[in-house]
Amino acid sequence: VQSNEAVSEDAWTFHTDIQLGPGDVPEIAFMVTNLPDANNPGAFVSQLRYAFAHNATPAASTDWTVVVVDEVPVPCGGLCASSEVCVAATWTCEPEDNTCPDACPDGEECVAGQCEAEIPRPQWLDHPEGTGLYVHASRLVNGAPVMAYHDRTYGLLRLAVGSDTGDASDWTTTTLEGDAFTDMGLYVSLSVDATDVLHLTYTDAVKDELIYAVIGVPAQASIH
């Protein structure tokens, strides 16, 4: 999906990584979070984007094409208007009202006539919610771009492999490690050897372990 839209003023951009493509054309991977979800009013998403220039000396926004590589929903806590509630069950901002028959308990607010648990504004933020944290880009032997990155919302180590057409127009994404009970892939670093074997280092934030993984494309990982 191609996107040349500007990032909204409420969105945040993090974790850029730049590399040079064929002909020394610059290419930049970066994370954007807190974007309004165009398909779900009141909800927000995070995206991993990849920008590639049309020449080696880009001087204007028209010299770049930006594609969305990966996207995940993010919690709405702290993103709603003052008259809205971030509903925990749906991760959406909904209008607060006063039509509930009884006062709502602590941690809940009245929405559409019933008490709903809310996600409050975070008191502090160690890492931004979303996908694309600590993105690290490289290239396969055929020139296709490849990226390893952390999905903070779901605690995953993710991998994206682009096409070898030179325009980064098509991507395949997969989860390398992690599930709902883990926090894998923080501070990921990626290197590709001459046989297209990927070498990654990253942390398991739950166990406080440094992990080294050897991965073939698209073979399974050997984790040490």
C-alpha cells in the first residue's frame, strides 16, 4: 500500500533506520504510531513504513515514495478527546455521557448508558505502543530489502521481506518469535551473510536474556 500522506500532529515517529539501495539511492525504515484508524472510527493504529527515494540526491517530498509494510492497532489511552472515554473492551474512544442509572465504580466511565472499563492515560512511557520499534534493515543477495523489528503491542519479534523489483512495492511479514505472554525482540540487530542467512540479536524482556538467532529465508529459526 503506497502512502504519501503527512503524519498527523498527534502521531509520533520513532526508530528510523537508513540504508543505501542500488545506485546509492537512500531508503529509510521508520515507525509511526497513534495514527487514527481510517477503517475504525475512534481507534488508532501504528505502522512500520519504508521510504525509498527515486534518485541518489532527493531534495523534495516528491522524490520519495512511502509504503506501509506492517500495521497493528494500539490502545487509545491518552489519545481521546477530553469528552471521550478510551473503552478497554474495544480500544476505541467513545463519548462519555451521564445516562447510567448508577454511579460507575472506580476505573469505569459511563458510555452509551452503561459503565465501561476505561484505559487511562499512561503515567509514563518506556517504549511506544505499536510495531516497528528498533527496526533494523539490510538486503538479501538478490537486492530485496529485509527488516527485523519489535512489535510492542503484542510482544513479538517480526520480520519483513520486500520484493526484488527495486521499488519495495511488495512485502511479506511474519512473526519470528513471541506470543501474548512474551516480550520478544527489543533492541533487535540484523545482519545478512553471503548465503542469505539472517543473524539476529535481541532481548527477551520477560526473562532478561540476550538471544542470538540464525534464520534462513523462509526457513525456521535456530535460537541460541
